[in-house]
Amino acid sequence: MELGPNTDDWLADTRTSYDTVAASYAELTRHLLDETPEERAVLALFAELVLAQGGGPVVDVGCGTGRITGHLRKLDLDAFGIDLSPGMIDVARRDQPGVRFDLGSMTDLTLADASVTGLVAWYSLIHIPDGEISSVLTHFRRVLRPGGPLLLGFHVGDESKLKTEGYGGHPMKVHVHRRQHDQMIEWLSEAGFAVETHKTLTSAESKLGGIILARRRP
């Protein structure tokens, strides 16, 4: 089946791909944060902002195997994760016992309005087509409390490529979209966010990784 414009197609391809690689993905990415002090610092800053808001639930959207969710909990946040892939969720529940992980899609978040104090999407927007980004960010704004921080990680660039294998040579079928800061900031502004800071990092996570920290406008 060729990837087409139908939303269900690319979502199904993404779900199946990450079901296939879930176990190897967990092993290969388990210690990435140990190698990325700048990313740990960004996550620590995000945690400080959430705690300054009085704490409360934090959702890791597109959580994968839950490694960022687990790190956020070590930073004293009440973090839980949501992911499209049942295989990834199974690994997350195995690796982070006692932590809440829900099956779901960022294209149709079922969380209640203003129900989380903070939201992280750590390199999880990279498979979302341009035409769906605004809708996804609108969902993010809806579930965040006013003033709540949003942390995004993404690949910086201008190209989109079809990834056909990964994480130990397993077959995959996902588009990986690279974007510039200016485009991401424009989408965020249109969706009701105020960007506070952004930067580009070179790390184990991404050779050219973008980080944006924003807040939900009232």
C-alpha cells in the first residue's frame, strides 16, 4: 500500500511501524538522555515551569516507550504518556511500572479541556503531515491550562523522507518531516501559544534537533 493523503493511511502506517520496532527501539534509545546534557537541562527547565504553576498532571504525547515520561517523573512531575502504538505502550508499561500510559492519537486527544498543567511532544510531531499540524496544536492548546508550558522537540531542516527501516533493520513505513524554527513558531502562534525560547541542539537524539518552549495564551 502506498502512503496517500488519507489520514487513516499514514496513521495506520505509523502505528504498524512502531509496533514492529517497539522492543528494539526501547533498547537502542534507553540511554540517550545520558548522552545529552543540554536536553536534560531543557527538560529540567520545563519541570521547573510546571512546578512554578503549582504542579499537576503533565502529558507526554507520542511517548513511545516512556523514557521521557519516566525522566519527567524523576523530576517530581505527575507525568503520564499517550501513544498511538500498542506495542510501544506495552513496552512503556513494562519499563515504567506503576506509571499511567494510554493508547491514543495526538490527532484526536480525548483528554478533557484544560486538564493538564504541562505538555511535552518530544520528537513526536516528526511524522505528522504539514496539513495536520495546526489541528494537532489546537488539541494541545485545548487540553493545556492557561499559561501552561508546552515543550516540543523536532528535527530541523526542510526535507521530508520516507523511512523504510530502522532500529536494527526492522521494516518501517513512516515519513520523517524536518522543519525550520520559523515555521514551527508560526504554527504555534496561530494555535494560541506564545513562544518563550527556542534553540537548535546537536545531540544523540538528533544531529540537528530543534527545541521550542512555549506557553498557552489565555
